[in-house]
Amino acid sequence: MAVDPMKTLGQDTPRVDAYERVTGRATYNRDIKLPGMLYARVLRSTVPHAMVRRIDTSKAEALPGVRAVMTHETHKIPYGSGSISGGRQYSDPHKDITTRLRYTFNEHVRYVGEPVAAVAAVNRHIAEEALQLIEIEYDELPFVMDVEEAVAAGAPEIWEGGNIAHDSENRQQPIGGQTGDLQAGFSEADQIFEERFTTAFIQDAQLEPRSSLAHWEGDKLILHTPTQGVSNCRHDTARDLGLEDHQVQVVCKYMGGGFGDKNGNYYFDLIAAAFARDLGVPVMVELSRKDDWLGTHGRWHTVQDYRVGVKDDGTVTAIEVNGKSGMGPYLRRSGNVSGMDVYACENTSKAILPVHTNRMVSGNFRAPAYPQGYFAISSMMDDVAYKMGVDPVQFALKNMVRPTETKQFTNYALDQCIAMGAEQFDWQRRWNPNPGSAEGPIKRGAGMSFMMFNARLGASSAIVRAASGGRYTVYVGVTDIGPGAKTTMSMLAAETLDVPLSSVDIVWGDSDRCPYSVGESGSRCTTMTGFAVVEAARDLKRQIDERGLPTGDDVLIASATPAPSTNGKLREGFGAHFAEVEVDTQLGDVRVTKYLTVHESGRILNPLPALDQIRGAVIQGIGQALKEDVLYDTNTGHPLMTGYYFARHLTHLDVPEIENTFIETDDGYGPYGAKTVGESGIIIAPATIANAVYNAIGVRMKDLPITRDKILEAVA
Amino acid sequence: MKTFTNRNPESVGHAVSIARDAIGGGRSVVFAGGGTDLLQLVKERIPNRPGSGAPDVIINLKGIAEMNGVSRRNDGGLAIGGLTSLSAVSANTDVSARYNAVAEAAVSVATLQMRNVGTIAGNVCQRPWCWYYRNGFDCFKAGGNQCYSVSGENQLHAIFGGGPSFIVHPSDVAPALVAFDAIFRVAGSNGERRLSADEFFVLPRDDARHENVLADDEVLVSIELPAASGNVRSGFRKLMDRATWTHAVGSAAVALDMDGDTCRSASIVLGGVAPIPWRVEAAEQMLAGQTITAELAEAVGRAAVEGAQPLAKNRYKVPMTQRLVERTVLAVAG
């Protein structure tokens, strides 16, 4: 059902904090100065796998201005408490049973860039200078960089018991499972296709290099840190330091991008906290740009072997994927790959092994399991479509998931996204039925892909307050990593209270002042915390209707912690992307000449940033498709593509105009029918580009990124 | 960042004497033009001068007026002061009128902000952008004794003139300057030298640690371009792994001295594929006295990559370079 714009929702609304941000008044973490504060820097391992035999910090300690040095010998602080961290929604129980405890500093170092010491000093320059004076001797161990080699017999053991990561019950088994009857599905098939796809590790590469500022008031820790979730960061930090949640206050007012890697705490939060406790003064740990590359997380790289059975009429009867995800030496996040459920085929098997290597640690990056998963399955299905002689759009419409008796959706718009996209893009004219057949060295091609992404509902809290003079205040635990959550939350309150947006103030980014929020991860901030804002605002409106607006110093307060459900129905956002590329088969350049998307993301609460979210995500997806990588020197175990220069992030000049249409609906769930936007745009961008490249050159590119060398080798 | 002393000389002689005295006192020295790249190296503690660590003294040349600007020479050529910004080089009408490839190369460098600050001498003398050197490996270029790319990741490395180091020369303007037979005017403690490209740039087989012959106390003061006839057409084409702000995966500077439809003589110099600006004489000679056709340009491209010796992961650069030369010759011939 189509929607009409409301009074506030659905209207293009500039961010409520736009002025502070663009005039430099917004206080980012490194802008904070506290009296007497010290600055700290982290020393990192220069070897991929070793035991620290000896670490001598005496010269660093003797440097004038140095206040303290920390190593694994002085501080044994669990980080992530040995398991996947990231707050209550992750696996707290596992933290009690894990046998793979990770510490802030580990005597057993497992990757180049792993923290081995930290120095606190009166300024950042002395701290950095002191790092050079720390002497370390390593007993080096054999290392392994490749996921296949890591699980082969005789591979160096990064952890006792082998390099397959533990699940929440300490078992080493693949992620996935079976649906239907795989063997029956393959038996039914007229043809079976097999292909291997690989995707590279890439860094989130957000603009703001990380930092953490800690100070203590008695036995309470106050932590200023760029996090996507103040609630989750508080819980993680309390857990790691052996504190109660109420003993930790996490504050994050502004941040320079998160992209998924900042929900939860980080080891440098713990270093700052420990230094501040030991020294009795505030301490800010700062990461340099290079630190930020080595010592944080990126998208896990994958190897995915697909096997697909198809009937002669083009119906897919069986889908099997076996894969491995490279997690680095510590398990920070799942390692899953997604995408299979966008197909209707009921006979499926998925088995993905999360594998430890001596590379930098993998974590969440915008739709963590999706772009690499969709690249593989969408490339696979695109390939099958061509081999069956079917137009990929027709193949999609035939094989995509549809509502059934047992698979019900709160609403369904996948067919509409594909059809509208194909028409707007002029697919029939742009698509070349004979890939690679265009005349001349510069070949054009068109590709498409389609997706769905869970628009989850779930528990979150909000408080809304009315004061005299018609001022309203919303208290939400959001931190606004880019999508404009502060603005969205304010708009939801204004709409529900039926008051102008300008009468609504927001209190955010502070775990002491704001109730629990899932934080900005999983594109759930609007659907979960936003829903709580609506519920609280409705309650407040009832109170005002009954008792009138408060006068004088009186206030009215409403809070809500709803935990809505979809009653067993799937709630998904849908999308289809179409791209046209030009591939220069002599020089190897790929130019994206057109990019068009159609998304169904429920009601669009604020169209202005929603469009920016789709565009920003597509840009990252094109980067993942064509450019980005963190290549390692496998002889030494050192990363080579650190920083924006080497990792080849796209510049403005690389980015085409990205056209998007939102199909707006209200499925009756979520805040006014809003679904997810933030991650949706990246999911099928790599697949769409890869399929377009195939259409242009007639050679299937199975390994991301699709760089010049691979293209020229392929067409040679 | 290591603590260093900053000096601001007002003349070339002063700069050189500061360098001589500091080196004599056992302190390491670097000269700073725009400093856009130098300061990155200093921050990361990557040796700018091989084997010398982060510098003790940075000699900031920006106050030396005599090194800034483009001037006409009596012989009809131009002198480009080493401190002239890349933006100023590309905007100079004397440069673009007669030495178009130089102007095009200058405007292809990095980003506008960096071209406004970065200097032509700095661009010619910048250290390699090999990912081993830039990530702190103790390779030849840092003063060590090996090239890690040989058995490692060599996708972006040399297909000509490599060994024992396989870096590619990072300058965009250098191939264009060499195409016009530029002279590199150098000043140091032992006086002044005027060097041809052959004398200025060094192959790793002669000196694996340096890309040119500059001694620690020597400055590239200016670059002289000999007179070029009004019949010379030139252009520069650079292949990059994104649209801007990166070095050449391969580049070609082509200058054609035309007599009507006939090419009297040609210069073709490649960047990004060899440890120095790489002149392809056999290809140049094929153009002399010829009318430039698509077929000839294709043959010239093939000749340009004759003798290429790719490594395990950069074979793609051979056909790429061949086509780059072919297309640049055709584009310049018009």
C-alpha cells in the first residue's frame, strides 16, 4: 500500500545537527580536552605469529614526560572477554565457557599489528617517541595467511585445537544448515553447475581515526569513545573490566563514520581505562591512520564453492555452498555469508567455516555477511542463466523467493523492484544477449542483481519528556554514525506528538542519560529504537490529553521498551540494482556509466539522508567490486595495502550518478511502516557490477576485486 | 614523528652549505620542496635517504625565490625552477604551447591540493611508491639489501630495467621532461652540474638504493627544456587504478616533430613501468619519416614492449603498455 507524506515524516529534512557538523562546532572524540589529561599510543607486533620472549620498557619509562608503560606482563585484561563482543545481543554465556580468551595484550601474538604495549605520556609526541624505545624479542612461529592452508593438515596452530573458530558452545562446525532435500533437488535437475568465488578482506576505512578518553570518578569509569552503540560498549567494557554496567558511563556525541565496526568496545577503551585508573588522571589513547588500518577490523574474506541444479525450464532445484571465511586470529563476529534465501529453491545446503589466520581481525562491515555472499550467489545464478540461455532478469523473476503458505512476508515487493528497475534502466536495450560480442576494444555491458534484507523488530527503549512552553525532549541511546538517527528520532517524536520538529530537543550518545538502544547496527536503529520513541511519544500524548501541558517547572515523562514481533512473518526490505559498465579490454579500465537502484524500505521517514544512504552504500559496493583489497606479503605476513592510497578507495571522480527510487509501503509494522535503509544499498552492488562486467567482456570474473590485472589476464 | 631541526635558507648556496655542515657534523639531512610526500615519510619513520633513518635536519627550500617560476631562456627553451608548483607548471602557457606533454603530466599528478603545494623537483625526486618501501620494509630503497617484490606482490612493479630492485619510477612529469631532452641542473657542495636524463636517473643495476644521482647535499635547482619547434605535438597519458590521486600503473609521454602529415622524429618515454623514465628508442625510430597510420601506431606499440621482462604478477602490464603507446601516439598525431 502506497503511503502519503505526513506532517513531518516523509519530508526532506536536513539533519538537526548539520550546522554543528559543517561549522566545526561538533565535538568529536579527539576534540575533548580534560584537565591534566595524558595521551597514550599503542605499540604493535611487527611479526605475524610469535611468543614474546622478552619485552624491555625501561628506556621508554626513562624518557622525560612518560608516565606509564603497559604490556602483557603488567596488565592482563580480557578483551571481548574471549568471545564475540558487542553487547547483550551477542553471546554473553559463551564468555563464561570460552577456551580462547583474548587479552588486551597477548604474550602469544597472532598478527602484524597486534597490540604489544602502550605508553601514556604528557603529550602524543612523547608517547609516540617512547614506543620506539621499547625493546621486544620474539620467538617467531610459523604463520598461515590463507583460509585453505589454515585448515589443511600440518598447518601452524594459531589456537590449540586447530584453526577453525569456535562457535558459542566451543564446537568447531560450519555455519549454515540444510533445507528441503538437497540430493532430491540435484536428482531432479537436468544440469548441475559448479563454480568457486572468492572475495577479499577490506577495511571499513571510516574517516575518523579511533581514540578513547577515560577517566574515573571513584569506582566509576567515564569513557568517551567513538562507538555505534553506547549501551553495548558499556556492557562490553564493564564485562571486560569486571565491573557492573552502572559503573561504566559511555559517551559518544559525534563520530566520523562507523560502518559496523564500532558497535561494542575496543581494546583501546580498556587501555585508556586501565591507564586512567592506574595514574588517577584522564588518559586518551589515540590511533594513527596506520594503527586504524592494522588494529581494527574489516570485512571477512571468503572462499565460496557453489553447486546449483537447474531444470531445462530454468527452475533452480538445488543450491549448495561450502565456504570458508577468514576471521583473522580472533573471532570478533560470525563469519557467515548470506544471500541464498532470496531464491525460492527449497533444497539447499550451506556450510561456512569461520577460519583463523594470521591476518588482521575481521569484524562487521555494513551488512556484514551480505555483499560477499550476494556476489557469489548472484554471480553463480547469473552464470547459470546465461548457460541456460535465459535473460538474467527473467531468470530472477522465475527463481526469486515468493510468499508461500509457510513463508509469509509482512509485505512483498521483490517482483516490483525488479520490474520497475528493468524498465527504468531500459534493460532490454542496454543488456547484450551475447556477452563480450560488442565491436572494438571498449565493451559495454549491463548487469543486475536483487536482494532482500531483514527489517528486524526488537527491544529498545526511549524516554520522551514534555516541559512547559511546549518543549519536548527525546532521550535515546543513539550516536548518529551517519544515517541521521538523531534527526529521525526527533522527527518520529514530532510526528507522533503532532508538534513541529523545532520544538523537539534530543539527548543522545550517553549511556547514563539515555535508555538502552541496540545502537546503530544491523540497520535496526530506526525499526527498534524508533519504534520505542513512537510508543513513548504516544504515551506522553495521552498524558498531555488527560492532564494538559505541564506548566512552570513541571514535566511529564513517558518511557517505552516495546518488543514488537511480526507474528512469525518475514519482514524484509527488497531491492534490485542495475549497472552499465564500459570495460577497456586493452587497458583494463572499468568505468561505471550508469547505476540505478530500486528499493522497497517501507515508509521513508526522511528521504534526504535515505537517498544518501543508498548512494553511499553503492559507492562502497563499487569499491569492493573493482578496487579495494588489503593484500598481504605472504612471505613475511605483513599487510601491503594499508591506508586510503594503497587500498584504492574510490574518489568522487570514480563514482557515477546513482539513481534510486524508493517503493514506499506501510506494512503495519515498525515505526509508521519504516524498514531498513542503511545497509541495503551495499548488498548487491558488487554482484551487480560483476555481472555487468561479464556482460561486457564475456568472461566471468570470480574473484573480488575485479582489478586491471585480472581483467587483462582474462581477456588475454 | 622523530624530532628534527627545520632550516629556512634564502639561497641555493645557503641551502647547500647548511646541508654540508650538518652532514659534516654527523646529522642526516633532507631538502623539502612542497613537503607533501616528505613529511609522510618522516611521520612513518621511513628513510627518505636510504639507510639514514628519519632526518635530523629538514632544509625547507620554499623561501628561495630563485628556484621558483618558469622563465624563457636565450636559446628559445625554458627553465623551470625546481620549486615551481605543479599547478603553476600546468597553467604556464609557455609550457603548454610548446611542451604540452609536460603540462598534461603535471596536471595528472595526485590532487589539486597537492599540485598547488607539490613542486616539480619534488615530483621528479620523490621516493618510490612501492608498497614494500612505503610499509617500512628494509628493502634496497630504505637502505637494505633486497627487493621483496621479486618473490612477493609485484603487480605494480617494473617490466623494464628491473633488478635487483623492481620499483617503478613514480614521477609523472619525468617521462614528459625526458621526452623533450630536459637538462637537470643540480647544485651541491662541489658546485653545479648540468645533467641529461641518462646522467641524472640511475638504474638499480648501477645503484639499487637511489633513483637518481643526487648526493645527500645536492638540490635539483631547475629543469631546462631545450627549444622545441612549433611543429612538435606532444601529449601524456596516464593509467591509474582510480580516477585521481594515485600514481601511474603505466604512462606514456609522446612528442612528435611533424612536417605536415609526416613525422620527422619522435620521442616516446614511459612512466610507471621501469625504475627510471623509460625511453623506447626502437619504437621512436619506427615513426621517423613516416605518416602515422593506425597500423603503424599498432606496430610502434608492439615495438615499445619488445624486450619487456614481466614478473610473475605483472604480465598484464605488457599488453597494457603496448596499447597505451599505440593509443597515445595516435592521439598526439591527431
